Amino acid sequence: MGGLKKHIRENYRLLLAGIAFIIFAVVSAPALMQFEHFSLMELVIRSIDTGSVVTLIKAALLLTVLSTLRSLPIFLGPLLLSEGVGTFEHGCPWWVRWSIILLIPCIFESIYLLHDITYDFGVPALTMILAILIMSKMRNLARSIVHKAVVLLLLLFGVQWLDIVPLLSPYHFGRGSLADLIKTTAYLNYASDTFNVMGLSLCVICVANAFLLARILNLYTIEIQSVEQKLALEKLNHQMEIQVLENRSLREMRALVHDLKTPLTSIQGLAGVISISRDPDLRKQHADYISGLVDKMSGMVDELLNEDSRQVIRAEELARYAVAHIPQLNDASTGKFELRILANPLVKVNKIRLSRALINVLQNACEAVDPASGAIDLTVDRAAEGVAFIITDNGQGFTGNINDIWKIGYSQKHSSGLGMAFVRDMVQKYGGAVKAENNPGGGARVTIILPALPEPENGGARA
């Protein structure tokens, strides 16, 4: 019952529209019955006088159209109510479903009691109840109740043609006075066979087109839903990308703040020494050291704000800087990690951003290995093209097509799928190359190769 009440609250407009149509059908029944205003009798009399079958067909068409419009509110009201209460959705009580279906004969009976007007509630009406039942169960029929109303109108128009088929008179079709008059006139004009073929053919065509339209609208709705889901997924991925970038910027900012604390502490201490020192040489020495620290801090901030900013550092410094920002690698209880420095050439890179590429690979390795028995190695070695950073682990390795890991959005652990794409883009930006493969003995290996600078003649660490 809770689901029913919720559905009613969300679709109360459909309920109000359904009630309005039912009231209109009951109140306006006398006016809708006045077919004389539409020259129906004149057409029938003219057909009798002239023997014109075409005139009689016009009368039959007008009767069918008017009967359809007259009956439409009677069936459209319950259809709107069924949509409003979610009659054919999962979880709807059975008594609600049957109450909506039985509402149609109740409307006919109400019209009879109020206005003494008897509708031909025969096989056509029962057929329309079945049509509403089938159509309402098609949950994906359309996105709007208007679409279902169009299908209902087409079905109703098709079924109404059965009332002017003389062949069906013994089966209680077309028992109204006007329908009976048209069939009698067709018999007098020797057009009974014509009306049999025409009525049955138009009924089949309209009903077939109604179900074809329902099928098309159903497929259209499914396609639209698929497109909306795709757009929603793309929007979600975009939001995730933005969130990942924001998180990455926040992590880089925190890392920068962490790295700035040490020189700031030194500057604060040296400033205190300078303020109390009377030795000019010592004060100048400390002032020069403070100036160097400020330059270093300025370079770190510039690297974070400007990705094209670069500095010349040792490969070991880049590796240790990345490792320092991964707590799992610095906690002996979470597994085994080994950093091996077999070569230490100079590289010219943006330390903040290149270290982020190494961090992404190392974090993937941490997530891939067993917390207790996992082993991760970071080896810095010479390569023909420069210096190689080789990250290996003893996890499960890569599954599927390894080249897919470089695609944006691809992930084997339900993440954003941006980490390895960032690694490739960043490494290639600095003229390097990256390769991923599975170790023959198990686990994964990622090799990042960066161009190395020639050693300065004085053996200094910076250019």
C-alpha cells in the first residue's frame, strides 16, 4: 500500500484528468447522443431515395466517427486512472486492477440511471476493455499518456466499424437504431456484402495499425531511455572526471603544503637566529640560505600552478618523492616494498606532475597485491633512451587486453579509469614512453622511460 500511495502522490494530475473525463462522459451523454445535428438521418434518407451506396458509406463513416468520439471519454478516463495509480506496475494490489476494469461498465450504468440512455455495451465494449488491459500492461509503450490515448483512439475507431457489418448482427454488434438503419438500408440497396468487406477490412486495418503504432512507440521509448541512460552515464563520468581532477589537485596541494612546511620551519628558525645574532658573517650566511629556500619554495609553487614549468633533478629524488606520498609503501606492516637505485641520472621534469604519474602506478600496485604477502619493487635504472622507472608487483596482473588500461574510463576496480591515462599522457608529454605487461612469474610490470640529461662537467646535481 505504501508504494500505491507514493505512486498516487506522484501522478495525482493523471488521476484528476481521469476523473474529469469520466464526469464529462456521464454529464454530456445526452448532448453526444444528438446525432441528428450532424445530418446523419438526411444522409440515410437520401441513400434510400437515390439508392446511392456512396451516400450510405458517408453516413456509416460519420456514425463511426461520432460513436468513437462519444465513447472515447468513457474509456480514456479509466485509462488515465490506471496510469495514475500504476495499475499494471509491479506491486499494485489485484483489487485495484479489477476496480479500474470494472469501472467502464459502471460508467455505462451511471449514464443509463441518470439520463435513461442505453449504450450498446456489447462485444465492442468488451473488446475495448481487453485492449485497455493489454495496452496498460505495455509499460514501455510511450513516455506520455498522449501516446497511449492515440493508440486507444485508433483501436476504438477500428472496433466501431464492426457496428455497421451486417454479417455480425446476430452476434450483438450494431444494435443501436442508427447502426441498424444503415445496415437495413445497405440490404435494400444490395450493398450488404460491400459493408461486410468494408467494415471488417477497416476494423482489421485500424486495429493492426494501432498495435503497430504501439510497437513503434514502445521501441521509440526504449531507444530514448537508452539514449538518456547513456547521456546520464556520460554526465556521471564527466562529473567523476572533474571530481578526480579536483581530488588530484587537492592531493597535490596537500603534498605541496607538506613539502613547504620544512623550508618554512627552517626560515622561521633562521629568522630568529638572525634577529639575535651580532655576527655579520653569520647573519649574511643565514640570509643567503633563507633566500635559497624561498627560491625553492617558489619553484615548487610554480610547478604546481604551471604544468610546463620544469626543473632539473636526480631520478632518485623523483622516485623517493613519489614513494613518500604513499603511506602503504612506508608502512612495513602492509607488505614488502623495495626501492632500488641502480642509476641516478639527471632529468628535466615537472617534479609535482611526474611524481603524480609514478604515484598512480604505485597505488595501482598497492591495490593489486595481497596486504599480507604483497611485494612491490621500484627500480631506477639506465635505459637506452634515458632512465627507466620499473614498478613490479606480485598481484594478479593485468586481465583482458592490456592496451585497454590506457583508455579513459577503463578500470578493473570500478574507479574513474583516469589514472593510467594520466600516466601515459604525462610521460609522453616529457618525451618518454610507458609500457605495461604481465610478469612471466605472475604479477604486473609497468616501465616508465624518461629522457636523461648529460652529467655536468663539474659533477653538480643541478643544471
